[in-house]
Amino acid sequence: MDYTEIANQVVEFLKPVLGAGPGVATSAAGSASWDWIKTRLTRPAAVEAVREVEQNPAGDTNWEVLKLQIRKALEEDEVFRRELLKILPKEFSSPGTENPS
């Protein structure tokens, strides 16, 4: 499983929610996903990354830091990984990524 690619997909899905760019996320699905991610990223660096993205969604560096924190959570937390893959829209799933049921 390529955690970097999954983190990239998550960030691209979330950017439109915070007004950082075009995308396929619907407001309801994107907002629910963002709310879910915010409650699951609890490490101090991850909390800071979330705060920075919310304060300045146009800042590419903020998204890169958030992407890194999502990747770390994917690597280290099996429950986070499994639940995130369930909420990630099918159109973002890559052929090399399993989406467990």
C-alpha cells in the first residue's frame, strides 16, 4: 500500500472543502471527511498542521505538512488507515491500494 499516494489523494480531496482549489469533493462529503480527519489527527504536530491549513488554506506548504502528518498516521495507526480508506471516495482509490470492507 502506498501511503504517500493515499495522503496525496486525501489532500486533493480536501482542498476544495477549504477553498484551496478545484476538485471533485462535494461539500457534504468533503466536510464530513475533514471533520473526521481533524478528530483523528491528535499528535501535536498533526494538530498544528490542521490548524495551519484552516488558517491559510492557500498555503501550499501547509498542505504539504498536513500530507506528511496524514502519511505518518497511515503508517503507524492501523485503525486510522482502515477507517480512512473506507471514507475515501472510490474515484481516488488507486489500483495498488486496497479499500477494505
